[in-house]
Amino acid sequence: MTLSLNRRGADVRTTANIVKAAAPNRQRGTEVAMLLLDQRSADVPITEQIVRVIAMKPSDEEMTRLLNRHGANFQITADVVRAAARNDESGTEVMRLLLDRRGADLPITEEIVRLIAKSFGKEAMALLLDRRGTDVQITADVVKAAAENWKSVVKAAAENFLRTEVMTVLLDRRSADFLVTEEIVKLIAKSFGKEVMTLLLDQRGADVQITANVVKAAAENLRSGTEVMTVLLDRRSADFPITEEIITADMVMAVAGNSESRKELMTLLLNQRIADVPITEEIITDDVVTAAAGNIRRGKEVMTLLLDRCSAAVQITADIVKAAAENWKSGTEVMTVLLNQQSADILITEEIVILIAKTFGKEVMMILLDQHNTDVQIAADVVTAAAGNSGSGKEVMMLLLDRCSADVQITTDVLTAAAANIGSGTEVMTLLLDRRGADVQITADVVAAAAGNSKSGKEVMMLLLNRRGADVQITADVVIAAAGNRVRGEEVMRLLLDRRGTDVQITADAVIAAAGNSGSGKEVMTLLLDRRGADVQITTDVVAAPAGNRGRGKELLKLLLDRRGADVQITAGVVMAAAGNDRSGEEVMTLLFDRRDADVLITHTQFIYARRLTR
């Protein structure tokens, strides 16, 4: 276009169609239009489309040039304002220019006022009021638009800041023109912070009615509800209604579940108007009590409140005990409150006793026995649960033996749970051997559980060998469990070989378990090859196990190739296992190609097929 104007400018007629054709061109359209404005200003028809395109530009320079050259020769329509509103980069500056230079020509409709309230900052609103204040009507829709003001680079806090600024301008400049309806007060209570509510009460306090709907709206204000409610309570406490519509089950649930904004709001209401807060049985559902039990920060306080206000509605269920058990910070306190303050006719089921025995410490179990002794049956499953309590197994078991010894049966399941207890297994097993040794039968299942204990397996196994060695049977399943122990496998296997080597059978399943062990598999396999190499059979299943081992497959397969390469067969099953290994399969295949390329090529077709299946 520049070349055309320079070479044949006299022959170029700048028609509306030319400008219209240039406008939609996103990449160069504005440049063409501005070139025409610069070089043929008098001939260029300024259409609404041109103005809209310029209003959308990332810089306000083009709009400045347009106003300088054609200040009064184009119309500022609602579509132009909409275009500026959609301009995230320079829309505010463009709007300021239009209001400053052509404010008198702007059609002041409710739509225009809403657009400015919703899409621009306080400067644009202030300019609008300066230029055309008498024509601006502040309706509920305008207030709602200000509440929805989204223009900001930084969201969250910045959005709130911008909408607050726009609303502050409206209240400062035109508060007398506000029709203060319940709808407007609700909008301000729900959508703004304390600054706007304070300003509304300062400017038009006599006209503001604090209805239940207004209080409910403030309660629904997720960002600033507590601050707004504080202002309303401080300024208009006598008019402040607290109804069941406000204190809903959802609000109580949010408070119980540690929702920060709701918790603070509920606390505020309870602190200032506790006598008026209706907490009824209809509101205190099992879900609410469960949420309170899981409240990490204030579980005890919330549960105490629920019990004080509506104890009849609070029942101890399995879900509540589970929620308290998962509450690492205040779960014990929650259970203590529940068990201490519950009525005598509370239903304590066997499931609840089992959960408490398995997940809580001595303190909670002691309260349960003290407060509900007649309801508590120490069944076999309760003792098993205590034996498996990883945090406090020894203490809970000791309490049961001290208080209910006659009811405590030392079954195989109890001993298996103790042997598998990763946290306190050694202590529980020692206690049982010390206190009830005659009842302790060391079965193959108990020994296998100890062998597979990923944290204290070596210590439990050593205890059994030291105290009851003659009863400890080293079966094939025990060796398999040790070989598959991801954390302590090498230590347990070494202990078995050292203490009972002749009883340790290295079966194919044991070797497979070691090869598939994604934690300590390499160390276990090395130990077996070093100590019992002649018994280690490298079958196709053994080779397939490390190929599919997601954790240490490459290391294990390399070990087998290095130590027993002649016995390693690369079958289709091996390649398929590697293909299905979504974590280390590529490393395994690279190793196979590097070390056994000729064998892998035989099954490469199956590998390609398998990779397709596993994608």
C-alpha cells in the first residue's frame, strides 16, 4: 500500500470499501488504515468498523492519532465501548481517551454505564461522572456490573481491588442518587469487602435495611464475608437477624471441615451472638460430625461446640472414627471429647472398637474402657487390630492385657498382625512372648509375615529365632516373602542364610520374587548368586521379571547378564514384559539390544506390537 501511494498516489481513490477491506485484516489491517489516515486523511471515511478495530489495538497510540486527525468526525457507539472493554492490554487507556476527548458525544445509556462499571477502573468511571454525571443513572444492574468487574492483570486480589475502586467512586460521587434497595445492599454484601459496606453505611446508613437476605448474602461472600459481617455487627447489631436460613447445614459443614472463611464467620457469629445462633439436630448430620472429626486445626473446639449445643444429634460412627484417625494433629483430642462427653446409651459397635484399637493410642482406648466398659467386647479381631497398630501397638496391647486379660486370645491372626506390623512389630511380639508366651504359636504364616515386614522384618525375625528358634519353620513361602521384601529384603535373606542356611530353599518362585523386587531386588539377587549360586535357576520367567520391573529392571537384568549370561534366554515373553514396562522399559530394551542384539531381533516384531498395545 505504501508503494502504491508513493508511486501512483494521485490515481488511488480512498473509498469506504478500501477502508472496510483493510479493517478485518488482523495482521496488517490497522497499519493500512493508519497509513491511509496519515497520507490521505481528508479522503478517508471513518467508519464504525475502523474505530472498533483501533479500540482493540494493544497500544492507545492509534486512537490518539485518530482523535488528533478526525476528532469530531466519527461516532462513539456502544460497539466501540464493547471493543475497548475486550481489549485486555490498552482498553482502559483507550476508554480514558474517548471519555476525555469525546465524553460529551458519548451516548449515555444504561448499557454504556454498565460496560464502563464492569470493564474499566475508577479513572474511567470518574471521567464518565465528570463529563456526563447528570446523565448517569446508578441502577442495581450498574452495581452488579461493578461487582463483576474483571479487568486486571493479577487476578484474585487485584480483581477485588479494582471492583472496590469502581464502587467507591460511585458511592463517593453519586451516593445521593442511589436507590438503596435490598437488592443493592445484598449485592454489596456478597460481592465487595468491608470498605464498600462501610462507605454505604456512612453515606446512606438510614436507608440501609439489614435483612435476613442481606446477612445471608454476606455469609456467601467467600472472599470478604467475615469482614463484611463484622462491619454489620459493629454498626447495626440491633438490626442483625440470625436465622436458620443463614446458619445452614452447608455453613456448619464448611466450619466443621475447616473452611477458613466459613470457620472465621461462624466463630464471629458465635462470639458475638452465640445465644441467637440456631444449631439444631437437623443441621448436625453425620457428615457434619465427620467433617469436624477430620478438622486438623480446630477439631476439638468444633466437636465440643457441637456436643454442647446438640449432643443428642452426635453419634459415633465408623466414618467419624476413621476421620479422626486420619486427623494427624487433633484426632486423639477429638476422640477424647467424643468418648468423654457422650451419653451412656451411645452405641459402641465392634467395628468402632476395632478402629480405635488399630489407629489410636493408649489414651483413647483407656477412655473407651473407662466410659463404656460394659459395651466393649474384646473380641479376637480387636486384639488383632491392636497387634497391628503401627504407632501404639505395644501400649494398646499392654492395656488390654492389664485390663481384660481373660478376654485376650492370642490367635494366629494376632501373631501374624504383630509380625507384619511395620512400626511396632518387634515391641508387640516381645510383649506377647513375655506375657503370654505359652499361648504364642509360631506358625509358617507368622514367620512369612515377619520376612515380608518392610520396616522391621529383620528385627522381628531375629526375635523369633532368638526366643523360639526351634518353632521357626523356614518354608518356601518364607523365603519368597524375604526375596520380595522391597526395603529390608537383603537383610532378612542374609539373616536366614546365616542362621538357618540349610533350611533355606531357593525355589524358582523365590528367584522370580527377587527379580521382580523393585526396591531391594538387586541386592537380594546378588546375595543369592554369591551364597547359593548353584541353586539359582535362571528360567524364562526369571528373566521376564526384571524386564517388567518398573523400579530396578535394568540393574537386575544387567546383573543376570553379567553373572549368568549363558542362561539368560531372550524370549518373546521377555520382550513383551519390557514393552509393558512404562517406567524403565526403554532402558531395559536398550540394554538387551546392546548386549544381545541378535536374540532380540528374533522377537522384534512382537516388541513393536506390544509397544502399540501399551501406549
